Amino acid sequence: MTSDTPLIKDMPNLDLFLEMQSAERGASKHTLSAYRRDLLDLQTYLVDKGRSAETADERDLSDFLNYLSHKGLAAGSMARKFSSLVGYYRFLVTENLRSDNPMQSLKRPKTSRPLPKLLSEADTGKLLDACQSLPEKSPADIFAKCRTICLIEILYATGMRVSELISLKRSEVREMQRYIAVMGKGSKERMVPLNDTAIQALTQWIKLRDEDAKDRLSPFLFPSRGGAGHVTRQRFSQILDDLAVKAGLDKTKISPHVLRHAFATHLLSHGADLRAVQKMLGHADISTTQIYTHVLQERAQRLVREGHPLAHKKND
């Protein structure tokens, strides 16, 4: 079909479902688009068979999931589509738009969550050192260097998502502040602590930022003359690429998300509690944070090797 209009017409509750996801669950535009796409994929499949998503039964949905599996859909995409269907039919039942939930007995597809890309503490140190060695030949150089140091130090100190970092408001932070209030997914606020190095970088940046008349009027901590009003994700990625090259690292293996993973793995390897890391990362579910359990396992093995009284006992 060239247009999804006929499909939507046969799904009168789709827009209502999406509105509920936005209003009550704080779903982002990206998430809402994914829900819409997943449900229209189901509707397309069923319409071709003379059926409809609104009246689909368990067999219809099982056939659809098998169809996707046979198409070779990636495990992550399968899991997302399954979640979209679960949410949609739960919504229909909750709103008394149908009496049964055809997804209730279907099993969630198994997924193997890949381990995050890791950045060693030594390589992270090289990246931070590269910030300090940036040129200071002009006022513009000094401004850019101070901003870069602050961005990288805060990201590594807090594990923020890059979207959270670049959109920080000036009113939300102060000099010598030990915590930052971060507005995360679903408009949920969390408090994240800063280490001494990040506090120093933040204090120096705020002082320099507020000396500029135009920047002083911006609501953002990291203002920009562009349409967004703040440093963009693309610009921040460019900054990271340049730092990686300067540090002698492979820039293809470094991204804002890799630094977020570095924050989590390095904390856990030094004894941090998984629940505490979950809160700082802003994960709603501990299962998301459990991708780092390999770090806990490695730490436990190291403790046994190094600390157990029998670990170094020589064989008689």
C-alpha cells in the first residue's frame, strides 16, 4: 500500500493509544513513531489476510510474529515490536475497547543483549588529558577548550545521556555545585553527583560563559548560535572525534554513549552498587543496568583471587 490512511481508518484507536503513551508515560516522538510503525506493520499484514488489528486473535498475532521471525528480523527489532503489541492490546483492554487480550499467552522473543563497547580507564585518561592539551592561542581557543573540558568531565563524572548533557539549563547549575538535577526520559528528574574535577571544570566554564553578553542571555548551560540554541549532538560528536585523534585513540570506537558506559563500568569495577548506578544512569528498570553484571562477576573473581586466604597457598 502506498498510503497508510486506509490502515489508520481501520485502526480507530491507534491515535488514542499514542496520545496516552505521550501524556501518561512521557513517550518521546521517536518512541511514538516506532509504536505507530510497528502497529501499522501488523495492520498491513492482517489486512492482506482479510483481518484487522482491532479484532485480531492470538493466532493472528502468533502468525505475525512468526512471519517477522522468518523474514530474519533482528532480535532487538522483534523484541520492540512485541512490546508495541503488548502495550497496544493492554491499552484496548484497560480502556474497555475489547474484552480479551490476545497477547496474554504469547511468549516474548528471546534476545541476547550485546555487551556495551568498553573504554578502559587508561584510554579514558588519555581522552581527558587531550582536553587539557588543547591550544590557547586566542580568546576563541580558550573559550572552546574550557567548554570542551566541562562537557567531557561532566559526561564522564555523571554518565548522562548526551541529549541530557547538551540541553542542561544554566538555571539548573551553579558554581561549586556538588549535584546536578537531570531531566531524563519521561520527564523524570534525578540527582547526579559531581566529582571534584567536574566541579572545577563546571565552575571555570560558568565564569567564562557568563562573561559573554550573548551567552549570558541564553537559558542553556552550553549555548550555541544554531537553531537548537545549545551545542548539538553532531557538534559534540565532532569534538569527541577530534579528542580521540589527539589522544591517539580510534575515533570509531569512541562516542558519547561509550563514555556513558565507561562511567558505569568503571564505577562498578571500583565497588559501586548496581542499584546506585541504575539511579545515576536514569534506568527505569534494573534489568537495563544488568548489562554491566559482567563487570561485577569479574570484580568478584578478582576479589577471590586476591583476597581469599587459600588463593595463594602453594601446593604441598
